[in-house]
Amino acid sequence: MSESIKRIGVLTSGGDAPGMNAAVRAVVRTALGQDIEVVGIRRGWNGLVHSDFYQMNSSSVDHILAQGGTILYTARSKEYMTEEGRAQAVATCKLLGLDAVVAIGGDGTFRGALEMSRLGVPVVGIPATIDNDIGCSNYTIGFDTACNTAIECIDKLRDTMQSHERCSVVEVMGRHAGYLALYVGISVGATAVLIPEREVDFDRDVIERIRQSRMLGNTHFMIVVAEGAGSAVEIGKRIQEELGMDPRVTVLGHIQRGGSPTARDREMATRMGYAAVMALVNGELNCIVGTKAGDLVTTPIEEALNQQKHLQMERYAVLEAMHAKNK
Ligand code: F6P
């Protein structure tokens, strides 16, 4: 047990994700239960550079469990990327007597956390990004909510595409990863899914898929493309050029980042917030909380940042199997 943890900071950084507030709430409630004071740091690492913080108590996190976004605000901090900025951040930690910082965010957040740990401020990270692209964790907070938001939108698109017998091309987020696109594609029965993890052969992966589907009698088509695999606008243009169709293009964009977190995100965020504080209490410093086979684990931060996660391409085979070659 580490009696030395008496006051911690908590911050959210990078792209926000539904469930971040649930994680903040769990960090605050768990810490207070361990007689640890909590300082809320606003706007990510910027908050330490510019002393933008406030003392948090139990009521600070009332009624936020179901709220999307982050009450601590978030930002991508250019100043923190400089030596002077980091030195200022460390000075703020020392001035406030912070024994550690809990950083909620994605890989950029954790690179910032690693710098803090190297400057002598203990950190624990919680993976929160809708991209689900953090190597040390099977799951990242916000992914399930973003999937369900995209699925709800695409289900609505399918109604009108079916009525007008049209082709829809939908671009989803995910940055350089295809988790969102593939999970959503399977869940909406997409005609084709394009992801950065699989080299795109346009004729094979789009044109041929549409032709096969048409041969089976379908008259509307749904193409889901991860933003890291291409532009829905460009794909729509190529479909028009090659098939003479007039596709309708939808870029879902930041709607995928909002909304009330689902049960999975609320439960996972609460467990991860608890685990992050208990890691500090148990003397496990400078690590990232994550899930492996459903269990919560911690990974040393440098090791975590070097871990790669590979999208299980078995899911792509599942998607393809859903396109029966004959009725
Ligand atoms: O990393 C989360 C994410 O939503 C990505 O999927 C997306 O590419 C990026 O953030 C958008 O960043 P911003 O909110 O700064 O436009």
C-alpha cells in the first residue's frame, strides 16, 4: 500500500469520448474514498502549464455519469510539447503538492504522461478514444457509444436508400484505425467496408461487391469507409464514373464523438477510473489501465506505448461471409 498518495490531479486530453465523464467521476469518488484529495485540471496538459485547475469533491461529479463530453474540457496542447511548457507543468504539480496525475485520453495523452513521469511526476493513464486504437487495451472508453451512434445514423440512411434504390457511401471516424468502420459495417450489413488495415482494391472491394449484390436482386447499397482508408466523396465520384450510379455521400464526422455513453462505456469507464486510483494506492505508478480478455490490467507506460494492436481480420471474413454468393 502506498501511504504517500494524498493528492492527485485528473485531466482529460485529446479527442473527447463518451464515457470520459464517467471515468472522471470514478476517479474522484474512488480517491475520496481512499482519503485522497482530487484536483481537476482543465483542458488537458494545458491546465498544468497555465495553472487552470480547481479542487474537486464528491458533488463535483454529481449527475455526469450519463453525460457525453468532459466537464474538465480537453485540448491538444502545443505548449506542453515544449521543454519550457513541461517544466511549467511540473512546477504546477509541485506547487499544488500533486503526488500523481491520472490522464484520461488516447495515445497522444499517454506520450504526454510519459514525459511527466520522466520529470518525476507519477502518472496513470486511462484509455478513452472512440478509435479503440490503444495497443495495451482491447477496449477504449467511447468506442461502443460511437459505434451505436454511427449504426443509428446508417440505419436511418438505409431507409431512404432503400426507398430510392440508391447507393450510400458513409465515412466514419477512427483516425488511422478501422475498428469503428469494421464493427459498424458488420452491424449494418454493409455491402462493402474499407479499412486502412486492408489495402483497398477499388474494383474488387467496391465495384465487384456492388455488382454481386445487384445480381442477387438488391437495389440499394451501403459502402462504409474508415476515414483512414479514403474519402467518401472520392469513392462516391468513382462509383458514379464506373457504374453510372449517383451515390449519396455522408461524412458522419463529430456526431460520433457525442451522446450519452452506453452501458458498456459507463461500466468500463467506472471500472477503469477505480482501477487507476487503486493502482496508485497499491504503488503501481507510471502505467496505463487496460482490458485484456475482459480483465482489467495495468501496463508500464513505456511498454504500453510500444504495444501494437492488430485488428482481428477474422471479422473481415465474417463480413464477407454475410454476402451470400447465391440466394
Ligand atoms: O481520435 C478521435 C478522433 O475522433 C478521430 O477519430 C478523428 O480523426 C479525430 O479525433 C478528429 O480530431 P478533431 O476533433 O481534433 O477534429
